[in-house]
Amino acid sequence: MPPQARFNAYFSEENQIFHALSLGIKDYFQKTGHTQAVIGLSGGIDSALTAVIAQNALGSDNVLGISMPSIFSSDHSISDAKALAENLDIQFEIIPIKEINEQMLDGLSPVFNGSEVGLAEENLQARIRGNILMAAANKQGALLLNTGNKTETALGYCTMYGDMAGALAVISDLNKTQVYAVARWINAYFNQEIIPQNTIAKPPSAELKPDQVDPFDYDVVSPLVDILITEPQRSGKLEIEGYSAELIKELKQKIRLAEFKRRQAAPGIRISPKAFGVGRRYPIVNQFSTK
């Protein structure tokens, strides 16, 4: 990277975020007396960024990444996770969940009663992964780092007791746009592909069913969610700014209905004036709605 570009990158917002979150992890672990961290590596952008920050804060020897592929996991999910672990020189394990999932579905058959496959089966996979990660963390005397971002947490696009598990939610105050920006900054600043390019380029997906991709255009939704959370007084002007009235209404409802999930979420590292759980408190159940 040329000297001027490196100078600009050093004083960039992404640099400040990266080091603030690294410091947040260090401080949290020092105060709790822990040294080891466990992270679920899906091959996606959120877990990749969380892993890089954790490795920077704790050192390679103190981070364990676990890939937990299912029958719906793509080959690149495993290869991207493995490549990231190798780039960071962190410990890496692959624990498939296919057999565990089949056993649980068989055990649940009296309750599921041959009904159509849907959300319950999808969430079961996330909860199996949460159990594996918590077991690994417990066994090693480590802390599980949650990898959820602010946009998904706001909309409730996360599974309770599944991918919401963790002792610390590292990037919970970063919206999806910021996640991508910091990931790109990392590769540019360190002048190497630490986070695999495919992880950055591919469409985000929970991979809980065939051909699944996240149901949001994050380029539009991420900034809009931020506005609805931090600047509710702008709600009445958003249509004039070009946002769809239907989309505004839909996102407002999702944010309101997901409060019960956020109340049970892992504590996060605050970097904005309104971080969930710290700077913003709403009733869990309410009928209040901003016009």
C-alpha cells in the first residue's frame, strides 16, 4: 500500500472500529479472567470478521474456530472457513452436524408428527451448532464469541439459543455495511487476503435450507435500519428520501417484534451512541409505533 494510502487507512473509521473492538475483547477477557475464545466459522463475513478481531486481540494460540457443516452447507462454506483459519494461524476443527440433526429429528417425530418442513427444522440446526460451540467453550474453559451484527439483531434475523449464543457479541454494534467495510479494510491495510475474497463477494446465507440466501438487500436495508433505530424523528421524511413506504413499515414491525430476542442476547461492545442493550431500551412487548 502506498504511504499516503496507508496514512489514510490508519486514520479511517474502519481502523478505529477494528482497534476499538480488539480493545473491547482484551478488556472483557482480562476482567473475566479468560484467555481462550471459541468461534463458529460458517465461511461467512460476520464470523470471519469476528475471528480476525479475536485473533488480533488474543493471539492465534488462544482462538479456536469450529466449522459445523450440514447437508445444506456449500463446499465453499467449509473451504472459506478453513482458509481463514489458516490465514490467521488459529486452531480449526470440523464437526459435521448431519447425524446429530437426524437423531434429533427422529426424537422429535412425535411432536413434529410428519408436518411440513419449515422454520422449526431450520432453527434446530442453528441450536445444534450453539450447543456444540458452548460445549467446546465449557470444556476448554473458554468464552464463546457471538458473531451477529447489528442489522440482523435489529430485525430479529437470528435464532434464540442458536446463533445468538455467546458470552460476548463482538460485532453486535456494527451494521452489515460496516462489517463489509471493515473486512475490506483489513485485507487492504495488511496487504494480504486475510479474509478470503469469496467470503466477501458471495451472497450471505444461513444455509439452513436448499438455495437459501438472506432475504434482504443490505445495501438498502442496513442504512435504513440504522436510521429507524438512531434517528426515529426522520421516519416521516424517509419516503421523500426515496425509501419504499412498504419497506419502512415492514422493517419497523420487525424491529419492534424482535425486542424479546435482543433482551436475551449476549452483551456487546458499544461503539455507537445507540448500541442494543446499552443505549436503547424498549419494552419487550408493546403496541407503540412511531408514525
